[in-house]
Amino acid sequence: MSLPVVNATDDAPYEDPLDLMDEIEELKKEKDASILAHFYVDGEIQDIADYTGDSLKLARDATQVETSTIVFSGVHFMGESAKIMNPEKRVLIPDMLAGCSLAESCPADQLAAFQEQLRSEGREFDTVAYINTSAAVKSLCDWIVTSGNAQEIIERVPADRDILFVPDQHLGRYLMEVTGRKMMLWPGSCMVHEVFSIQGLIRAKRNHANSQVIAHPECPQNILEITDFIGGTEKMRQYVMSIAEPTTFLVATEAAMIHAFEKSAPQHTFVPVPGIITATGETCACNRCPHMARNTLQKVRDCLRDESPEIEWQDYFEKARAVLDKSLLK
Ligand code: SF4
């Protein structure tokens, strides 16, 4: 499937993707490097990666990598997590500016101030953070969850403690529903999952009789209410693979995920749910993450060749590591 170019941040001259792939393969050997690619980066990068997956799988894969260098094709907080789990390895990311609107909606200083306020009110609570947070935020938390393991971790928090869930209010609301635990929700959200059009989804359902809707729990409640299967990217992939009968799936998550679905379950048809309609009547390309789209084959090649940009170890990584370890590995 070819994806629209949504992020014209680069003026790099055109280079043949096949030549770039060959060059990357050579550089991987020369630099003793492995490539980890999130399901939301372009299919071409997923195809040359040694590991692909969602945040949870990649965080675990990062601990299995045998090469001395990791190239993390995703966004900044993912590169940080890979470094935290592998302090002795060099971790490169193709573009330092590949951030995350959700991570940015919860700055560490604001979280620390809010936690302090709660403590001064005598509240006893655990802070549970979605993995889409900076390492500085992780270091302030008790637990880190992904959409794949959130339910299991929340059930581990003692029933007599309150829960502050950061930063995704939609995922938090969904988790309150499935676990029955009340939580204080930080008012953050993802710019991609926030904008799926309920009207567009209803129309797509009408146009595709007998289709099923699969959605990421970062989507707002009105989308989740008419969804047949809710799960993180890996759970969605497992779900479509479990159905043998050719089916049309309406997909409410980042559009690059369709590449992974088509590779894993080619018997099905996958239709991206459109984003909201703009004032001019056009559908915006908001179902592509502009941060993930900063990853290109050229930048993967360049960061391998130049051994830069690199995620440098920070003091607070140690505390974040202890939280990640107990949450994701044990
Ligand atoms: S899709 Fe949303 S949550 Fe994921 S990296 Fe992009 S902005 Fe962050």
C-alpha cells in the first residue's frame, strides 16, 4: 500500500528506495547495528528492520539485541526507552525532532507539581504512566503501561491506593471501564487518534457492509463505542490474523499500521478510517502521525553512516529504568 507523504519537512533530493535499502544493509554490517521499527513508520522501513512491533514488543526486543548499536525508527521517547533498557549500547534515532503530541501533553515539571499537590492533600496514590511519556516523566511514576499490558498492570495496583493515570485521557477512560478502577486522568491526548471522524466512520460502515471496526484505545469514546475490537497495535494484528474468512476491516489507528496488517493477514481488506473534515471540506491526513513520518529511509541511512543523532544517557534514566523493568519485564 502506498501512503501519502504528509510531512514535507525535508528537502532531501530523491533517492531510489532500493539503493537506499542496499546501502542500509551494508551499513548495518559495517556498524554492527540492528534496526527496530515501530508499526507506525513507513512500510519500507518496516521491511528492512530486524524487529518491528508496538511499544511493548520493541521495548522487550531492545533487551535481546546482540549488536552494539540500535537504530530506533519511531519517536524520541521510544529511543529513550531503548537506551534506558540498554545503557551499554549506542542508540541512534533517525530524527531528533520526531516527538509525540501525547508525551508533550504531560511535561515532567507539571506532573511533579500536581503529584506534590495531591500529597499535600494527604492522597495516597500510584502514578501509572502510558509508555508514551518522556523518560523524565517515567522517572516520576510507579508503573509504566502500554496499550498491550495496561489492564494487567492496573490490576496489580493495591485496591486501597488511588491511581493517577497519565497522559492519555482516552486510554485512561477506556481502562476505567474494563478494570472497574476509578482513576484521576491527566487531560492529554494523541493528535492522531483524537481526530478520527465519527461521521466518516459511520459512512464507511455503510459503504462496507459486514465490515468490522478495529480501533486503538487512544481513540475518543465516541469512536470506541461503535468499534468491534479495541486493542493496541499488536493485539489488533493478532486479532486480524485469528480470522480466516476474508473480511473488510475499518482501521482507526495510524494509517502506516495497515502495512503490518497486510503482511500478517493478506486475506483481508483494510480501509483507513478518515480523519475529521476540515472547514474547506477536505479530509485532513491526520490519521498519519507527522512525528513518525519524520522517519525516512534516507534518515535511517544517514544516522547509521554518521552515527548520529544519538540518545545520551541522563541521570534520571536510572530511576526510569527501575520503573520500566518492574512494569514491562517482570
Ligand atoms: S501516533 Fe500519537 S501517540 Fe503515537 S507517536 Fe504519534 S502523536 Fe505520539
